[in-house]
Amino acid sequence: MNGGEHVVAEWLRGDGPSADVVMSSRVRLARNFAGVPFVNRATRAQREQVLSMAQDAIVGAAGSRGGVRWIDLCAASPLERTVLVERHLISKQHAKGEEPRAVAVSAPDERLAVMVNEEDHLRLQVMRSGLDLSDAFAQIDAADSAIEHRAEYAYSPRFGYLTACPTNVGTGIRVSVMLHLPGLKLSGEIDKVKRAAQSMSLAVRGFYGEGSEALGDLFQISNQTTLGKSEKDILAEFELSIIPKVIEYERVERRKLLEKRRPFFEDQVFRALGLLRHARLLKSDEAMQLLSHVRMGVTAGVITDVDVKTVSRLLLLTQPGHLQQIAQREMDQPQRRVERAALVRRCLA
Amino acid sequence: MNGGEHVVAEWLRGDGPSADVVMSSRVRLARNFAGVPFVNRATRAQREQVLSMAQDAIVGAAGSRGGVRWIDLCAASPLERTVLVERHLISKQHAKGEEPRAVAVSAPDERLAVMVNEEDHLRLQVMRSGLDLSDAFAQIDAADSAIEHRAEYAYSPRFGYLTACPTNVGTGIRVSVMLHLPGLKLSGEIDKVKRAAQSMSLAVRGFYGEGSEALGDLFQISNQTTLGKSEKDILAEFELSIIPKVIEYERVERRKLLEKRRPFFEDQVFRALGLLRHARLLKSDEAMQLLSHVRMGVTAGVITDVDVKTVSRLLLLTQPGHLQQIAQREMDQPQRRVERAALVRRCLA
């Protein structure tokens, strides 16, 4: 992954269904190999064994369908790991570990990623730009079957797929959608959405998952439990009922702002653009918040000389890891703030 | 005073000595006619008499030296009076009164203004852009003599010129300098300057005199008492000692910021410029603060595509009165915020 490659990650492409509100859709499966202890119980040798089984199965399964990049995380530099986290290809936890672990990523689209030796032996995920859970599920289901064809999964006829954490037992599926909700944030209605989601046992999280703040008005909504429901039920509930309601709610708030408080709306989005085009120092969180407002202005047709793709690229490239990778050197925080502001000015000039 | 005329007031021209720090110099004299009670003791008829004496003397004195505009404030609309306050030609108190009162203004330069029936019968003032108290004093001294040639002033051989308020008795002179001190404000050193000034019995006030906040980092420093000191002493102390020290202090702070914290300095001034160029709603105070930072950036040579004159014009034209006069209609506050932002964008495009 050098200069030219990281143009934009799948989840930031900015297209796909309902891309004005939905950044990306993600489906994840938790799987473990039969006959090997779960990761937290496994010896180093057993983890090495998992790595080897996984590499054989994943590379073998991918074989005919295109390239797969196998990344040994122990060999990867801290900066490379940070970049993978920023691209949402591995979790923070997976980046930090010391034990044998890896990630396999479909190349060059990065839609499919398999973390090996994270909480489970395998964590498969497929991401799609926009609201596209069905296609994401079709892809992950195919990848899952191809791997299962080459290795035996831990499976109980009574419970389903066995996982390290009981909340994942059963289908092992987690479905999540990253939503851009600046309208609900500005109007203050976002708390109602959060309460409604919680009452439906859905998790509402920030940009980097569990415990992270909702930077840039980006919220992840995901299911919490998988036992007792089929994949199809979970997917259908999300794609056809829950998410469309949130999308509509957000659109209504944006319309209200545009129709009833147009000067305020325009002021918010153009101030954000003005700061991004002029600042000489930019913190990461501020950049995300400003880019969030610009994205809203672009999708509303108020800002016409910037496109969504540029905003999406900047959401990714202004992250600390990507910033250093582009500059091809390590930078401390003050240097990054100067570099981030310079990058943003160049891209929005 | 319509569209084309109010391009810029003398005190905002932005040139003259030390214009990087000194906005303007002002000398004021308090005078009363002999044989007529002070304004607060005068009957309506006596105030009318003062008006008539003043008009004869001032218009007569100006006669050969150029135009003078006589403005009857009772006949002036509230908007016209607000515009005069914003141009620093009358005080807020003078704008609000109900009794017979007027102001005479030298046209078209507006350097000399004489308020009639404010606290004293006559309050003469001369303003100059930059630090130019000597020239201002020479002009006001000549105007004062020319008026005294045509009317008798209340004068005591023992006390000097008699005035309504004892602090003005003697020479009746007040000297003030409007300083732009964003460097001292940003570094937090401004409080030391204030304390030093107070210990020298100088008044430090905001943009609109007594009780007003230091909007846009603009501070007025003026002498408090006039008894027992000659005009020359007061002027010399100000122009040669006190003000040069403050100017140097401000310049040192700006240099420090530029040399040691250049990214921070640039960030501050360019963010201000970015907001001014993009905002769709601008409050008056915020506009002044942002213009203040832009002015600092321009005089430091950091912002190169804006000139000081444009900043000065905007400092004046973004005031509520001027804004409505340009638009040729009355506007409520929300409308003014939209109009102000639009005006600023046009001028800084």
C-alpha cells in the first residue's frame, strides 16, 4: 500500500444506494476451526497453526476469483497497522496484539477482509458503499462456503457456529451500517434515534466502533445478538425496515433545515468549507467534523464546486496514519496538523 | 450621505504614521459660550440660542477653508444618527437626545466635527488616520481660534476654559488614540498594558468609548484630566512617550508570534479570512473580530490578496447603520446578518 493505492476505501466511495445518508454497509461472520481452542485459550503454536490453516483456506478459496493480499501483522510496522485500522480492515484490538495474527484482504477492491486470530480464528467482513447489505451478504456467504469447503468449522447442530463470545453464537453474523447523520445532529433529534435503536437491542457506535465518539456525525448501527434469528431475518429487518426509517428521518431533518432555516444551513456548510480551505492547522477531529458538514452541503446541492468523492477521500487521507504514509515520514502531532491542513487545501483548491 | 459618500471615514483610512498598530488619533476640545448656562442647566430657548450662535461661528469660521455640513440631529432619522455614531462623528449620548442639538462636520474629509449641545455647548474633535496628534492638534487649534474670533467662550483666568464637567476644566483637551492590538490580545499581554495605562491615569476603552467592549481588538487610550497641564505637555507625553511604547510592545508580540508560532499565527489570520469569505450569517461583533485578525495578517504581509483599505471599509460598512444605509432599507437583526455576510463576501471576493 503506497502512494497511489489508497485513493479511497470501499466504505468511503460515496456511491451506492442512499449514499446521501448511508456511508457503507458491512456484514461480518465469526468462525472458528474445529479441533483448535479459541484464540484466547490457544498456545502460540496453536495460533501459528490457525494462521497456516487460514492462509491455505483463504488463498485457496480466493484462487480463481481474484487476488488476495495476506498481511502478517507481526511483521507489519505500527504505521502500516494504523493505516489498516483507518481503512476499517482490522480492529484496533487486532492492530495492537503481539501474538501471531494476520489479515487477508481482497485486492484491489478491499471489499472482503478476513482477520485471523482476532477474537475468533476468523472474522470475515464484507463492506459495500451505500446501503447494500444483500450484495454484501451474498459475497460473504460465498466466501464463507469456499473456506468451509477447505477447512472444518466448529459447529454445533444445536447452537450453530461456535464463537469465543456467546453473543456471536448461532449464525455468527453481525450486520452494521455506517450512517452520516448531520441533519439529526444539528436538529438535536439524534438522541431519539439512539434511544429507539437501543430499545430494539441495536448498538449505536461512533466512527471507530465500540467506545468511539461519533466523529463527523458518523454513526454505526449494528445488531447485538445473533442467536435464534436467521441471517435472512436479520438482514431483512435492517435493510427493509430499520435503516430506511433512519434514512427518512435524516432526510426530513435536512429538508426542514433547507426549507425553514436555509441561511443557517448554508452558513454551517460554507463556514466548514471556508475553514477547510484556509486553515493552516487542522486537528483530526475538527477536520472530520468540517468534512461532515461539507458532505451534507454537497449532497444537498448547496456546495457545487466540490464532489462527494473528494470529501470521502479526505475523510480517509486526513487520518494520522494515511497522512504519514502520504508524506512518507513519521510526524508528531503538531507536524501532522500543518500537513493535514496543507493536504486539505490542495484537495479543495 | 448616501451610497457613494461613505467610502471610508478618516479614522479608518488605514494610513498615516504607525498605521500597522494605530488606527487613528483624535484631539477633542470642550468649549462653552460665555453668558449662556451649561447645556444641562439651559432652557430649550437657550439651547436654541446656542445652536444659532454655533452655526454662525462654525460656518463663518469654515467659510474660506472649505465646506462644512450642518446636521440638525432633531431632524435626522434614527438611522442617520446611528450612521454618524458609527463614523465616530457624534457620541451615542448625543445621538439619543431629544433636545435641540446638532453636529457640524467638515466636508468631504470629516476630519473636523463639532457637536453642539452635547455635554458642553461645543465639543470640537479632529481625527487623523494613524499616529498624527500634532497635525490633529494644529487643525483643532486653528478651528478653535477661528470660532473664538466670532464668539466669546466661557473662560476663567484662574482655571482656564470652563466646562460642564470639572475633569475637562483648564485646557478642555482630550487626546485619544485608537490602537489595534491583536498581538497583545492573542499573547494575553493586553492586561499588563491596561494596568500600566491605568496607573498613569489614562483611560483604556473599547471601540465605542466609555463602557464599550474592546471589539475587534481595538482599544482607545486617552487622558483623563486636563487641569494643570498644558496642551503641549499632554500631546508630547502621548505622541512621544506613551503611545510609542505600546506600539513597540504590540510589534514585539506580533514578531514573536510570527517567528516562534508562525503556523498558529497564519492559522488564526487565514481562518478569519476563510470565515469572512464563506459565512452566510455574520454578527456584527464576530465580523469585527475576524476583520481584526485579517488586518493583522495583511499588515504582517501574511495575507497578500487583501489590502488594508478594504478591511477598514468593511470595519465601517458592516456596522448596522451603514449596512442598512447601503441596502437603502431598514432590516431586522436576522436580515442584517445575511446582508452583512453577503457584503463581506463581495468585498473580499
